[in-house]
Amino acid sequence: MLKWKHIGILALLGAFLMTGAASAHVTVQPSVTTQGSYEKFAVRVPTEKTIPTVKVEVKFPLDAVTISRFEPKPGWTYELTKDGDKISGVIWTATAGGFGATEFGEFYMQGKVADSATSIVWKAYQTYQDGSVVEWVGAEGADKPASVTKVNPKPAGSGHDSHGHTAGAAAGHGADAAEPAAAGGSSTPLYLSIAAVVLSAISLLVTLMRRRA
């Protein structure tokens, strides 16, 4: 018969696993950039329901970043929203099936980080096939937080090269980054490690319970 401490351990493990599953938010990568740099941003969209994601809207804080280019994505169209003559957001809409229940996708765009920016707050709206909308606009720590890119100060004495890149900026930043997916890195190794630890803990618990039976 299970003792209360065993039940508590199982509950803790379950909560740990649920936390990992709930962390799949809409995010914009990279998570850190530099003032005045020309950056390639990746909007990463995971589907968290059993129905497809069919539309994604992202709004740009014009005081922190100026987005000017968008990479076409097969199976999707995009529409720009404007504030005067400035691009203030983008709406991607699926022309086929969208992102299914076990899928995620990324959209790429380029722009310049403002010289005075300290952070870029990306408000995103994820629409599912049934018309429901998840608003990723909350503060850090909220249930549905907006993605935030931290902006480091421009290095002293830095300038811009002929392509608009900030001299001395961190390697991998800028519109010429060779590997788009590297913008945010893969979380797969971390999730596999966590799963291995959890399974080992469960196995140990089962063994102890059998010995006491």
C-alpha cells in the first residue's frame, strides 16, 4: 500500500513534468541582442492544443526595433500592419494545414535594433483552427507571457560596417547568420536529460516500494 510520502513524491514528479510541457510558449529568438545591430529574428510557434495553429500575429515595439524584411514560408502567407509609414506588425496565415498538434514552426524576419533599446517585448497572438486565440502578451512570470529579447549596450567605440552590422557585436547576431535554427538553440537534449532523471527516480521509488511490501 502506498504511503503518504510516496504519494507526495509521485505528485512532485507529475508537477515537474507538467511544468516542462507548459513551457512551450510562442517566443522570438535570439533572447539577447545588441543596441544598433541588424538582427535576424526567429518567431518560434509550438502548437499546444490537439487542433492546428492556423494564424500567428506579432506586434513590434517601434521604439525598440524596426523590422523591414520577412522570409517567405511555404504553406503560409503574410500580411503587414503599419503605423504611418512604419511596419508595426505581421500576420502569418496558413494556406494549408498549419502546425499540427505535435508540431512547431518558425518564421524569420530581419530588422534593426534601436540605439537606445534596453529590451524588445514581442506581443504575439496565436489562432487555432476552431477560432480560439491565445494572447502571449503578459508580463514575465505570467501564465501567457510575451517573449522578451534583452538588449545589451553597444560596445564602446563600435560602429557599423557596410552591411549595417554593429562592429564588436556578439558572434552569430546579424542578418547574415548562417544557421537560422541556431538563433534559439535546441531544447531537445535538456528535455531528454530531464526525462531520464524522472524515469530513474520513478524506477527507484518502485523498487523501494516492492522491498517494503
